[in-house]
Amino acid sequence: MKTENHHTVTVIKRQPRAPFEGTLEVCRTVAAKFSELKDRVTQRLAGDAGMAVPANLLGRAVSEAEALAWATPYPLLLLPVLAEENVLDAGRWIEHQRWVLGLRA
């Protein structure tokens, strides 16, 4: 007596996935959130600093904070603190320059 075993094998063909699929979208989302945060921080610090720190120095201080924040594992968390510290340093530098130039007693 002959016994025949028939097995049905279903082959599922999957589309090959790119190794970094979705990464670009994640990067764009993080960059957009970071840009929004940077704008809010800049506006808040401009209001806090008033006329003590000119807009060009304020922008430079925030840009330097941005560069440093991106070098950390938590750029969104550290940007506000780093920017505030840089703007305070810019304000102190301006005061020192006024003192050096004799523009302020």
C-alpha cells in the first residue's frame, strides 16, 4: 500500500523593507518641533532681555545654544537652558564692554 502525503506550502512574498524606512519622517518631525521650540525660546528671551541684548547678539546666542543642544542626546530638553545661559552671558559681556568704554558708571 502506497501512502502519499501532500503538503500545501503557502509562500508569502513580502516587499523588501528599506533598513531606514520611516527615519526621514522622524527626523523631519523632530526638526520641526525643534524649530518651533527655538522660535518660542528666542521670543521669550527677547522679551526678558528687552533692549539689554541687541537682536543680533540674541540670535547668535540662541544659534550657539542650538548647535550645542544638537550635540547632546536630548536637544529639545537642553535648548531652553543653554539659550538662556548664552543670552545671560551676552548681557554680562555687554555690561562689561560698557564699563570698559566708560559708558556706564
